[in-house]
Amino acid sequence: MPRPQLADRLEFKTMPQIAEALGMETEKVGRWIKAGLLPPPTVIKENGLRLFDQWWIAAARRALTERQQ
């Protein structure tokens, strides 16, 4: 039996969950990541699923706060 990967053992959020946490639309989060206004996802799975951890959320909130100032 294959061992679980690190990404499978940590708690990650999906793009819709991240968008809700940041109060943004999912598409906008994706555009801002692509434009470099938000950090890249913590993990991108083989199937393209983008996953985000608690440190990403903190970094994104800092980036959004700095952008508003």
C-alpha cells in the first residue's frame, strides 16, 4: 500500500475555500495569483488542483492589506 504524501497529511484549503476566507470571488483569486499579486499555491497536485495552507492564507492577507494602504 502506498504511503500518503505530505500534502495528503496536512490540512489544506481549496480555491473556493480560500476565496471565501479572503472575501473574494474564486476567479479573482486565480487572476491575482497569476498576476503575482497573491503568492503561488502551496501545492499543485498532479491533476492541477491548487491547495493552500494556513501560512499561505496569512501571506495573502498581508498582501491584501499592503495593497489597500
